[in-house]
Amino acid sequence: MTSERVYIALGSNVGDRAAHLAHARARLNALPRTRVIATSRVEETTPIGPVAQGPYLNQMVLVETSLSPEELLAQCRKIEAERGRERRERWGPRTLDLDIVRYGSRTIREPNLTIPHPELPHRDFWRREIAELEAVSLA
């Protein structure tokens, strides 16, 4: 299988937010057949959705991987669980959230995975972070 470039959004608003993001970056880089190519700057954002909660630290990571989208999603969920992520309520607070935002030029519509991520048009910070990574990775 050939490698593809994948944008993964990292987010945290519970506990040591910076440490959670650092763990995710290190673990993504250690995945089989995967390497981190570039990382955007970390930015603090206000929470989205109806649940009252603290601000998030967000970052976008560009990886090159030959894992399938489903394999990569499973690994992302495992990394979230390592940091104590519990999926209780939609839009709720979380120790670590990893979202596959874009996977090459693929479009996927599965029950557990939609690519491009359906929230991409609504998250200015994701678009800013992707633009930052595209500028770096194409330079």
C-alpha cells in the first residue's frame, strides 16, 4: 500500500493539556508505517457546542502513513484511551481528542468514519492549522 498524507487534529481541555498533545504527537510518530511530517503551532480555542467547559488546546499534525483509514482511526482511539479519554457526551470535555480531518484526497462515508471530517467547514482554527502545515510541507 502506498503512503498518504493525513491531517489529524489534536485537542485537549482536561488535565495537563500540553502533555496530552505531546503524548499524541509522540505516539502518532511511533505508529507502524507512519511518520509525523509537520506540526502546526498549538493554539487555545473556546469550546464548541452546548456543554459548559474550559478552553481547548488544539494542534494539527500532518502524518504520512500507509495504514488504512480504519487502522489509523483504531490507533487514534487507542491513543485517546491511553490518556483517559471517555466517550460520555457529544461535544463534552476530554483529556484528548484525535480527529482524522483529511486522508489524502479520499472521501469516506462510514458509520464510524467520515472523511473529510464533517466539522472542517465550521472550524476556522482547523483551516488555519492546515494552511500553516501546507505552507511548511510544500516549502
